[in-house]
Amino acid sequence: MPTAIELAKQFQASLVGEASLALNGLAPLERAQSDQISFLSNPLYRQQASDSAAGALIVSQADLDFLQANPSAYSARRVYFVSKNPYATFARMAQHFAQSTMPQYQSGVHPSASIDPSASIPASCHIGAFVQIGAGVKLGERVAILGNTTIASDSIIGNDSVIHPSASIYYGTQIGERCIIHSGAVIGADGFGFAPDFSASGGEWVKIPQTGRVVIGNDVEVGASTTIDRGAMSDTVIGAGSKIDNQVQIAHNVSVGSCCVIAGCAAISGSTKIGNFCIIGGAANFAGHLTIADRTTVSGNTSIIRSITEPGQHFTGVYPSMLHSAWEKNAAILRGLDKIRQRLRLLDKNQNRES
């Protein structure tokens, strides 16, 4: 087990307390034991942190000062890792301890896998059961392709990426290094492009060939059952470091910037450009052909129908839940807003005439 001083040096945290204390993992405040680490990143949980049995806490300097100023809250027997960003330090320590329990994929090709002779597969790769790899595919070093996954022709996957079971990677897709693609994800399916050709006697929706690619940068994670459509003529692009949750829909020609996070069930319509460091809440949705500025935050269930040009703004467009009877009354008022507006305009005109 690593000691407190070893962890403090590794994760660049200041240490207050017994340097030789051995620690064997992390746990929530309410469950942590004397040989475990927990973290405090919200002042609302200071009392819970004080009551915790955790042998070590990851804290900010402000939280440490608060605990030390309250003798009943501070324990000299506890170790404190002081960090500028306790939550991020917790995440990095959690990665360190999780390495011993996470699956390790041994290099080699399962006998049931089907690999085209023209594919480039380094010996360090892991190819699982019933995997299909098409012509011209190029895998980097230590790539893991798990069972029942399809990697279609001319796709490229960078070093140390993991593709989980039953993912579908369509032809020509490019995935960067250290990416994680979860089960059921579909990357590179046709975008939804059809041209109407109708007359009084009938007609059809004419399919527009989707000849672009999906290009995914390094260190991107794509959640289970998420779909990222290929571009119509140009590429659909996901920037480096972005994290996409489960069941997200990203349409053709969308561009997502670097280090964005997109929560579950969000939907981004075609040709919309999302800036860098954007935060998109669950079930938020975007109309097509929009431009969204860097560092924009969109709350869950919010609909964005216009471009956002000023960086760093936070948008929310969702009504809080209420009793159905109250909602019906409010909905009735909303239906009459146009008439109220007309009456106000008429009243304003009459007042102007009188003045």
C-alpha cells in the first residue's frame, strides 16, 4: 500500500499529518475507514467530513483552515492532502488505485476473430472473440478491441484506445489515442440527409450520400449506445479531451471542440459547431447550423435554437416541475399571451395619443 507522503508527491498535494500512514483506496465520506481516503470539495459537506472515519481527506486550503479553526471538526490523527482542486486530485488518485482492479487486456488475437489480411494489427493489440476487422484498418500499439465489435474498412484507431464489446465503427472512421468507446456505440453511420422531391402526383425523399468521415481526437470517451453520424461531404469532428455520455446523438457535420462534456440523451443537429470547454446538460438539444461559443454551459433539457457568440455564458430554458393542475393553469395563460400582448400594444398606443 502506498504511504501518504508517496501519494502527496505523486499527485502534487501538500501533506498535513503522518507521512508514513499506509492507504489502500478511496471511499465516500460516510463509508470511508481509517486506511482509506475521501475528499471534500463542497463546503456544504464540512460537517460530514468532520464526522467521517476516513484516515485521509483531500481538501482545499480554505476547507483545511476551517477544520483547523474548529477543534471539534479537526483531527490531528487524520492525514490531509491539500490541493487546489480536490475533486480532480480525487479523480487522479482513484485512477491510481483502480489500476489493480480494472481488466487487463493481454495481447493476442482470439481464434474466432475475422481480420482482413490487409489490416495492420500490431502484436501488442488485443482482439477479442468474434471481432470483425475490415480491409485497410490500421490499429496503433496496445489497442484493445473487445468481443463482437466491428471495425469497418479503412478505419484508424490510435495507441492505447479501448473499444468495448458490440460497438460498431463504420468505414473510414478515425479515432485518436487513449480513447474509450463503450458498448453499443455506433460511430460513422449515415447522417440523416434527404432531399424532398414531391409533386401533386407523388414523389420521394432522395437520399444524399454521406461521404464524410467521423474524426475523433485523443483522450475522448464515448458512452454506451451513443451515435455519432458521419459527415455528408465534410467530416464530423470530436475534439481532443471531450467526454460524451450514454445515448447522445451527434448528427452529420457537427464539430465538437476540445474538452467538452456532453451528458446523456443530449442531441446536436447537423452542422452545428460547439466551441471548446463547453458543458452540455442531459437531454439538451441544439438546432442545426448553429455556432456555440467557447465555455458555454447549457443546462439539462434546454433547447438552443440560435447561435451563441459570447463566450462563457450559461443558458437554461427549462420550467421546474409542478403539480399537473398548476401546469394546466399556466399553460392556459401561455396560450393567451398573444392576445395579452395585442391589448398592451393597443393600450400603449392610446396612452401615446392622449399625451
